[in-house]
Amino acid sequence: MLNLRCFKAGKGDCFLLTWEKGQTHRLLIDSGIEGTYRFFGPLVRDFTENDSIVITHVDYDHIGGIFKWLNDDQQPINPSVGFYMNTPQLLITPEQSDKVGIEHGINLEELLKETGITPRPLFLYQYEDNILHLNGLQLKILSPTSEVLKKLIEEWTAREIYQNYLDKKLEDNDKVSAKGISNNRSKDDILNNAPQPHQWNKDLLNSSSIAFVLSFNDANILFMGDSNPDLVADELSDQGYTPDNKLPLEMLKISHHGAKYNTTKRLLEIIDCSDYLISTDSSGPYYHPSRETLILISEYGRSSRDKPIVIYSNYSLDIDKLLSEDERFNIEFKEIDQLEIVKKKDDGTFE
């Protein structure tokens, strides 16, 4: 089975998967904000060539903890660890050097090189069958494409994205709670006029996020990062998944902390899933998760109205401000720090 730890990552993501295949193996997915390092640091200090790290995209709330780790002289990263991250140096880039973007991504790569680590890219059509094999674990890549990454490099300068990094770091330092924040849109209004995802070329930083189905012993988890749901749904559709032929999942890690533009009816209707995970502390200025996302999961994220679903989170969610009692029908909300993931039986229970 898989052990999944969900760290307190502020507005960000940070997960640690542990499994046995001859010996113990671990995979760190993202690293949250800088403060998240105090939670995952003690558990990764002995990472070896049997362990791996995936950074889904170079945004502050996913990359901050890695910066902290790389600057920890008492606990250096083992250079033999497998490290996967998309950065400009790993792609065919435009000739204009001032457009080779993501300054904090470049800075991270420089820090990794000083440690003796060479990051490996992770995007569609790079591996056979789009599958990365990690010691018995499989990551089937769904997004991004090289087109998305090249567009990111062309349109975002290093200065622009580094300023974005600093702005989000400042937001985290000045965060406020979601107390008093409410969304008065009715359920019918949300279902009839659901938020539409941003066009991927209008939200390049999040659309560059790595999304993948992680599989072990026939158990599947879809990790969305902050990815664009249309890009992921397109790839799943190309693989033959439809509302009549759904992708079976033990869990879906909801994209972008439950933001209203990153979960869609189309995506939910081509997966067979009853367990969902949202990583967020609900702080401002975004106050994730959105009411819209929870309504969509409730309506389309189960095979029937009577089928119960579970929404896990790494912080306590103020559900009373998001859903009415009727809207919470057959939904269980659980705050967790870790889970054991195994293949489910046909009746939805765990083997």
C-alpha cells in the first residue's frame, strides 16, 4: 500500500508518498512555502538514490520548501536523488535570452547544480507511453505539453515571474483568514453557469503544472498540481476515457487548492472517484476552496446522488460558510495529515 502524508503547506502543496518494493521508497511532490520545510525536512534528511522529488511548477507555494532545504547546510540534499522539474534550460528555448524566464526557477536550478543535482524534465511525449517508472511506482503524465512550456518561456520574462514569486511570498506573510468571507451564489446558478477554466495561454504559470496519474498495485491517484482542467481532460479523452468509460481513481488531488476555475464538470464526469483531497489553509487573498468547486464535486463527482463521497483536507475547512446543510448531503469532510491508499473494491470500500 501507499502511505500519503499531507503537510501543512499554507496556500500550497506538499506531499510525501512512501511504499515498499524490495525496500522503502519515497516521493516528495512539491514543497509548499518556505515554512513547510519544518514539517517535511525531518522526514527527507536521509533521501537516497531510491527516493525522488517532483516539483509540479515553479510557483512560490510549491517551491518554497525546496529553497529552504537547499540552504540548510546541516541537511544537504543527497545528489543521487531523482529530481524532476521543468525549467527553461531543459527545453528548446527562444533565441532572445531576456525571455528565458522564471528567475526563481533558474535560481533553483543553479542551487541544485551546486549540490550536484541535474533536474530532469517531465512533460507529455517525453517517455514511452508517457509513463515515468519509479521503483514500482508509475507516473502517467497528463500535462503539460512542450507547447505550453515554450509559450511560458516566450511570454514571461524572468523579472515578471520573480516579482510574482515575491508578491506571493508577501501575501503569505500578510495572510488573513477566511472568516466572514461568503459566496452567495445559489447551487442552481453555479450548476447552470459554472466558472469556465482560463484559457491555458492566459494562465501560463499554472497551466505549466505537471499533472499525472500515480499508480501502485492497481491503486490510482490523480495529482493535478495547479493544472488546467481542460488540458488534463483533453489528454484523458485522447486516452479513451468518457462518461461511459471512466478512469478509476482511489483519489483525486483537486487542482489549484480548490480554485473555482480549475475543476470542471467535464473532468469530473470522466473519472470514477469518491475520495478527493484539497490542500489549502483557506487564507486570503484567495480563500480556497471555492464554493463553486465543492458544488461541482458534490453534483458530478459521484456515480449517483446516493453515493457518499469524502473530501479530505490538510487544514480544517469552515464548511458552514461554503455549503448549506442540504448541500452537504452524503459528503464527509475530514482533516487529515496522512492516509493509507489501497485499491478499492467494486462497492467502493477498500480491500
